Amino acid sequence: MEPRDENREGLGGMANPGRYGIERVAYWLMRLSGLGLLAYFIGHIYETSSILRGEVGWDELMELTSTTELHIMLVIVIGMCVFHTVNGIRVMLGHGGVGVGRPTRPDYPYTPASQNARHKIAIYSAIVLSAIAMVYGSTVLFGV
Amino acid sequence: MRDTITLRVRRSESGDFDEFKVPVQKWTTVLECILHAKQYMDHSIAVRYSCRQATCGSCGMRINGRPALACFTKVSELDSDTITVEPMSNFPIIRDLAVGFDRLFENHHRVRPYLEPGDADAGREHLQSPAELDRYIQFANCIKCGLCNSACPTMATDTTFMGPQALAQAYRYVADSRDAGKDKRLNIIDDSHGIWRCHFAGSCSQVCPKGVDPAMGIQLLRGYMLGFRG
Amino acid sequence: MADLDYDVIICGSGLAGLRAAIEAAETSNSLRIGVISKLQVMRSHSVSAEGGTAAVIFPDEGDTIESHIYDTVKGSDFLADQDVAERLCNEMPAEIYRLDHWGMPWSRREDGRIDQRAFGGYSHPRATYASDKVGFFEMQTLYDTCQKYDNIEYLNEWFATSILHDGHRFRGITAIELSSGGFNTIRAKSLILATGGAGRLYSFSTYALSSTPDGLDMAYRAGLALKDMEFVQFHPTGIMPSGILITEGARGEGGYLLNSEGERFMKKYAPGKMELAPRDIVSRSMMTEINEGRGFINETGASCVKLDLRHIGDERIKEKLGGIREISIKFSGVDPATDLLDVRPVCHYMMGGIHADIDGATELAGVWTAGEAACNSTHGSNRLGANSTSECIVWGRITGRLAAEYALRSIPSEPFPSNLVALEEKRIYDGIFRGRGDVNPYEVRQELSDTMNEKAYVYRNGRDLADGLRRIRELRDSAWKHVDDSAREYNTNFTNVMELDSMFRAAEAILVGAINRQESRGAHARTDYPQRDDENFLHHTLAYWGPGEPIMKSHPVTITRYTPVERKY
Amino acid sequence: MKIHYGTALASVGLVAVHILMRMADGYAESLEFANVVANYQFLPYAGLLEIMLILLSVHGFNGLRVILLELRQGPSYEKAVSYGCVAAMIGLIAYGTRTIVMVNVGMI
Ligand SMILES: Cc1cc2nc3c(=O)[nH]c(=O)nc-3n(C[C@H](O)[C@H](O)[C@H](O)COP(=O)(O)OP(=O)(O)OC[C@H]3O[C@@H](n4cnc5c(N)ncnc54)[C@H](O)[C@@H]3O)c2cc1C
Ligand code: HEM
Ligand code: SF4
Ligand code: F3S
Ligand code: FES
């Protein structure tokens, strides 16, 4: 059966972070940053290979990548990298069952223990840390 | 307190919304609104229901965008003059609000949702302490309503993902002190569309009406597979 | 028109149906077993059962099977068939353990043994429980256990309409697949009818909205008798305004019933048992209090009394009564740990049903019946709480085994009654689906159930009952038989009309039975005949379908060891 | 997925070292040709780069593969995605390795 016949939400459902909690936002940022980093990583490998063209080639590339646009990109990459790493550590712990609470008899109104403060704090920290890193990164890249 | 609201029902035939003005009181549930519209305004609305007390799992749908049980959502809680009801996403639509559950039942079946007998004496009870009971009882609360599967982002695109409902049930039996079938079950969910397709997005737990917290069950289960837990 | 073929077909997938399916599947793995349900199988009404399942599992603490039997018979106001009650009590303990081995999350004592709680009408705490979601967990356990067997197939959301037989024995059923609207013949060698109770005949009811008498009616139209239909149980504590059940377990855990003078009025009616007297007695006491002006008026305008659970304490309520805590907070806005609940007697159980013997066999070869749909006379004129899930499980097993064995040896010789299929198709499509009318069937259904509520409630009298019967017949003769919605897929209007059609016949059987029974016994309390009359009425009522009116007969009660005495608590 | 977690965990430290190197002697200096070449020719650092290259390629392309597998299903699609990602991964590793090895042995 095609996903459409199944009334699947499709990409939009996967990519819409708005309707549920911060956990869903984290999920979405994680994917986005993973893909972003991969793209950067590929670019980066290509970039560094210019060293094979000697000092001239290298400097040429350094020149080429020192534009404001690319520096902004780089700042975003820094942010993604920090978020992805910090959240990645959280997610790995979570996936291993660490900090997801422990089963007990649920009482109405039910609050899912896995959606707890520890994880929310970790997500917010990841966001804050990546913001700090981005600020720091821009001071280095753009010089103050 | 409002005394009428506008109920917007997504119809499968036209693909559009039909609107109904329905009277409400303090206790009126969304299911009662739908039934009022069905019984007195437009018979042809198709909706599944039975127990009207959040135990049978029939009436899952999207209410103002979020998956919820119609019988367990009061109009007064929604705090809105219009209520939009749509079929649960990630399930094939049969008609209007009624969706097909074959896949959910199949996935539930796949995880061997029953005790694998150990060497206990069949003529009497297993001893199980209240603390041991508490280790799985929340997962046993699952009413198979499918709301979790409707909210999960992996489910939104992956037609073969087992889904939080089934995975949580796998955990329910693994965590039961009377069960001897853990290895078999872990083997089944260790599939390319099994447990690894959960990314701990947590939406399943946020919409579950019974406090099952499938996200927790899945991560604890994965804890076994990653060697975090014995 | 598709044609399906099974060895055993089980109609209804509540506790009785699923227990039967497992037993049949275990009897032989060469049998093909079909479970057909008008709901998705695991959503059957049984999931709503809350309080407990009765069994004697603590003989070491002084409980005895003998006492369980006597409590059941006394509770029934001596209308139970005593050999049947005996069988129930004897078979139950093993079933509790079997459920445990199948995964039932029974609530436990500290030492790990299965716990039990007090329930109305018992001389020992005997209700085995799993918090207050017994039926739900039992359904889950049975459904999940069914997943072990490859020879069980599920027909989810198939509405059975009639029984096919060749004049000698059962040959199959007809059914409509809801998702496609297709009309089908299902051939089978044996049938177990486990279609549950029909409490939606009453508008104030604890039952699921799907609990209608279409299953009973199938048997009735096939010529089988409905037995003891006049005995309808009213549970004392239906919460206002929804009528959702507050389990007897709430009183089992220590809850009080209070009148407007703040008095535990049960001391006047059953000083020995107080709130834990059998349900018929508690419900009558409540109605007496209300009728004599000592009730409360709920926000909705209906009268009620109060149920006080506050002294049980928040923690114990959460542990033992979590389900009703959820229900009262959600549906009535009342937290039982801090406030009183408004409760009123509510339609809860039908002692009557398809006439069956001690094995669950009906009058037609190849057809068995189990659970609430059946009347094998375990409960007589009043069922004790927690005995119904027990009955479902015990007779689920018995009929599952017998129907499977019958299927293994049955080779029908008569030709298949295809003419009956054609007749049924005509009845449904010409008679009902394409009927003409301008009266809204949903309004008729509402009125019918309101009438039953008004005229055949806790206290009855000849005039009201006759009035009710007249009203029901008027409604029946109005032009309601039509379906506006012509879609084939998932046409619930169609099933609603089918259900309504059956409700008329069942309501008639109840009312005629109640009019004829000029005595008060168990749940049937006539203000014009307030005494029990063993001389004239110590017998079961049978109703057979007749062209104008039901044909009423009587059937003897089996009395083995306890002679009827006055019932006092 | 175990590979995914393993590669992630292993790279956390390495990426940190790699980035800290950029910061240790100032971002701009660290990127001067001579410094970069010196780094490459310092065997332990070249080793670090190589390991990181492998780990992150595996991690990154496996991550991409996961997302693609969740987007659509079907045996041929899934096969194509898996082989495609492995191929891209090998390609990237080969390409990166070429740089590292050549600079390391002084082939510039
Ligand atoms: C709120 C509530 C609480 C209760 N609590 C307790 C308790 O604590 N202890 C106790 O012992 N008892 C209790 N009871 C009683 C007990 O739950 C029921 O008697 C019992 O569950 C009935 O089970 P069943 O298997 O006979 O039928 P049900 O569970 O009612 O199932 C009927 C089945 O038949 C199917 N069906 C019906 N008609 C058709 C048709 N035409 N075609 C196809 N399928 C059809 C339905 O889909 C359903 O699957 C309670 C009852 C209520 C209402
Ligand atoms: C070094 C620190 C890193 C850590 C701790 C880390 C951790 C993780 C984890 C745990 C996941 C799985 C997320 C999930 O299943 O929901 C993941 C996904 C992913 N990672 Fe990383 N990662 C790191 C660096 C990188 C880098 C540098 C790249 C780019 C090459 C990358 C690319 C990806 C991709 C594409 C995904 C898939 C996205 C997803 O499934 O959500 N990661 N990472
Ligand atoms: S886990 Fe919760 S949301 Fe999912 S099916 Fe079960 S009860 Fe419904
Ligand atoms: S929403 Fe889906 S991704 Fe996992 S935590 Fe729940 S199953
Ligand atoms: S009707 Fe049963 S869960 Fe809503």
C-alpha cells in the first residue's frame, strides 16, 4: 500500500516539530543538524583536499571561503555541531534506558515519566550551548 | 460556559470539512458531539466507538490536530468554539473518522504478546510481588487505540515500522517476572524496521491516554539490546 | 456474496468468546476457528468490567467452595439452578491460576500471592482483582493468549445477522462485513453464541454503546428460547451524569452510601452486610431513600444518593481504584479522595439470555452459548458481583471444548439451507435497508430506552409495565425502518437499524416476562406483588418467538441441596 | 544502529581535539598552509584525521541511510539506499584518505 493510501502524515508529519513537546523539536533539530553536518563534512573533505595543490591552491581556497556568507555558514555549522553532539549524548543515554524514568503504576492524570525534566533540561542545555558556541565562533571568525 | 460549538468533521468522500452546530454542556465529550451530529443532523458520519469510557480503544482520532480519544476529551477542556475532528493519521481511512487497524494488530501479533511459559507449576499461581507487578503494569494498560502510532514521526513515513504500540507491548512481556520469552522477543524487534527506528521523539507518550509511556518502554527495551541493562 | 468456511464459529469476542476460542484452538490444531465480532475483537464490552472475578482460592484462610455455592444460590433468590452454580464454583479456582499463567496482572499481596477483595453478597472476600480493571486485563490476557494459536481467525467488525440450520442442526450464519458492507454466508459445523448482554435497552446504563440484543435476537428468530428476561440487574452505583459504573469494589474497599441526612442508610435494610448486600437489595434501598425524600438532586436534575470514599485515602484509591478515580475526575469532575460521588441505580446486567443447559448447549444441535448472552441459570434472579466474569470464563471453556469436539465428529448429511440465506438477505435489504420511513431511528432508539428506564426500572408495577409494552409497540409500528445513508462502507446507520429491530423483540420479552411474573424475586421487584411466591413462580420463564406476541412457557428450577428460605442479610 | 552509536561515541573526543587544535594557536594561524602541512605530516595527528574520517563518514552516511530508509520502503528501494550510502561512504573515505596519505608522505 502506498503511504498516501494509508493517510500517512509523510515528510510533513516527520518534519513538523510544532505540535508536541520540546522532545519533538529536539528530534527535528537532531535530524537537521545531522544532515547539515554531513553536508559540511563532505564539503570539508573536498576543501581540505585542495592542500594537494600546494600553498597556492590552499591559500586560494582559504581566500575563497573567507566570505561573510561562508563564515555565517560556518557559525551555523558550529551551532549544529554542538547541538548534535550534546543532544547526541543525551539521545544515546536515553536510548540505553538511562534517565527515562522507571515503570510504576500510573495515576491519572498521567504524566509520562520518560518526558521528564532531566531530558528537557538536557535539550535546552544543548540549545543554549550551541548558541554560546555560535556567539563565540562569530567573535573568532569575524574578529572583534 | 459555551452552550453550542461548531463541530468540523473531515469527510472522506468529499475530502472536505462539514460543519455542525451542536449543543454542549459542562460534561459533554467530543464523542457525544459527534454522535449528536450523526444522530440528528447527518446520519452518514462514520465513526467507531463502543465503551464511551476510555477503555475499549475505539474512538481515537485527531481532535484539533492532536491525536486523542473522542470519549476522553471534554469540550470544556479544549477551550475553543470550533472543534475539528479528523481521522487518525498513519492509518488507512475506511470512511470518515473510521480507520483500518490491520497493521497495528499485525505488529502487535508479531512481538509474541503472551507469556512464554517457564518451568512454573501450572496448578497454582506464580508468586509475584507488588513491586514486580509495578514493573510492567503501566504497559499492560495499553488499550490498542493507536494514538501513539498516529503521533510518532517515524510512523509518518515508515509503513513497515512496528510502531510504539507493539514495541511497548514487547516490553510489557519482557518486564513480567513470569515470562521466559525475552530472547525470542528481542530477536524479533531487532529488525531493520523494528526498535531501531525509534528516535525517542516522545510524541507517543505525550498522546497516550492511559499513561503507558511507550517511549519509556522502548528505551528500556533497547537498554537490554545495547547492554546498558542486564 | 462471499462464502467463508470454518469448523467452529464463535460469535462474540468478549471474555466468553475469547476463552472459548482458546479452548477450541487447544482441543485440536486441525480445527479452523473463526471469531466474529461486530466490534474489533479486543474492544468488546467486557473490557469495562471493573471490580473482580469470584473464585475460592484461599481455602487455607477458611473460604470454601460450598460457601461460594450457597452465596450464589442465596443471592439468586433461589432461582439459580443449583447444579450449575456448583459447577461454576468448582471450576473457577483453576481458571484464576490459568489466567495467571497466561499473563493476567492480578493484584498481589506482599507475599506474592494473588489478592482478593470483599464483594456484595459474599461471606468471604472472594473477588479476585487487578486494580479495578479486571475485565480489561482479562480481555487483554485472553486476546494476547489467542495470538499463540495459528488456527484462530478474527473477523473484526462483522455483524452477524442470522443462524442457518437445516431443521436438525446448525449449518452456518450470515453476516455483514462492516468495512465493505458485503453480505456473507459463513458455513461452520458448530457455533458458540457469546454476544453478551443487551443493557443498551436502557438509556441509563453502564454498558458499552454496542451492548444491544442483536445476538439474543438471532437465536430468538432461529426458534431458540430466551429465558428469564424479566430479571435485569440495576447496579447501585452508576455515576452521574454518564451512568458509567463505579465498581462495587469501591464499597468492597470500604465505601459508604449516604442519604441526604448523612446517614449510612443501609443499616436499615441489611444490617449484617451494610453496603455489601447483594445489588438488588442495595438498589432498592437507594430507591426507597430517594422515593421517601432522602435523596440528593444532581446538577442534571436527576435524584441520587452519595457514595463516600474519602476515608479510604488517596493512596489506596490510586492503588486499588485507579480506574474509577480516573472516571470520576474526568467525567464528573469529582476526586473521590476529597469529594462525594453522586450515584444512582443503573442498568448493569441481564440475568436472562439464551436458554441453555448446564453445558451451555441450546435447543439446536451444534449451537452452544456462553457468557452474558447465555442463560444457563447460574445467577437466577439476581447475580452476585464478580460472578459474571467467572461465568464467562468457565462456560467459555466448557462450550469451547464441546463445540470443538462436536465439530471434529460432525458430518452433516442434509443439503445446505441456501433458501434461508436468500430469505435473510431479503429481510435485511428489502425489509430494513431499503425500508421507507420518516421517523429518525436514533430518536426511536432513544425513546425506547427511555421507556424501559421509566417503566421497568428497579421497582415495577403492572400498570407501568403494561404502559411500557404499549409504548414500545407503538414505537415499533411507527415508520422508523429506513437508512438514509446509502453507502456500503462502514455504514453504522445500517447496523443501528438492525440493532434497533432486535431491541423491540427483546424489550417485549422483558416486559411480557415482567408482567407475567406476579411476585417480587431478586432483581424483579413488583410494588403490586411485594412478596416472593415460591408456590406459583419458582420456575424460569421461557419466551419463544411468535408471529404476534412472544410465546411464553415455564421451565423448572433445578434444586439439589438448598431448599429456598427467606433471604435476609 | 550499534555502529551508529559506536562511531558517535568514538568521534566525540576526536572531534573535540580537532576543533581545539583550531583554537589552541588561534583560528587563523592554525589554518596557515605551513601549519596545516606540518599537522598532516605529524603521524599521530594524521592518524587521528584518518580515524575521524572513517568514523564520521560511517556515522554520517549511516545516518543519511536511516533517514532515507524511513522515508520510503520497498526491497529494491532499501537495497539501493543501503548500497548507495555505503558506496558514497567508501568514496568519501577513499578521497579523504588520498589527501591525508599524500600530504603525510610529502607528495605535494
Ligand atoms: C460496567 C460493567 C462492569 C462490570 N464489572 C463486572 C465485574 O467486576 N465482575 C463481573 O464478574 N462482571 C462484571 N460485569 C459483567 C460482565 O462484564 C459481563 O457480563 C461480561 O463481560 C459479558 O461478557 P461476554 O463475553 O458475555 O460479552 P461481551 O463482552 O459483552 O461481548 C459481546 C460480544 O459479542 C459481539 N456481538 C454482539 N452482537 C453481535 C452481532 N450481532 N454480530 C457479531 N458480534 C456481535 C460484540 O461485538 C462483542 O464482541 C460488568 C459489566 C459492566 C456493564
Ligand atoms: C561527534 C559527536 C556526534 C555525536 C555524539 C553524534 C551522535 C549521534 C546520534 C546519537 C545519532 C542518532 C540520533 C537518533 O537516532 O535519533 C546521530 C545521528 C546522526 N548523525 Fe551524529 N553525532 C555526532 C557527530 C556527527 C557528525 C560530525 C555528523 C556528520 C558527518 C553526524 C551526522 C549524523 C547524521 C546524518 C545522523 C542521522 C540523523 C538522525 O537520525 O537523527 N553526526 N548522531
Ligand atoms: S500505548 Fe497508549 S496510545 Fe499507544 S495504543 Fe496503547 S494506549 Fe493507545
Ligand atoms: S514517537 Fe516514535 S520515535 Fe520513538 S519515542 Fe515514540 S516511538
Ligand atoms: S469509546 Fe471506547 S475508548 Fe472511546
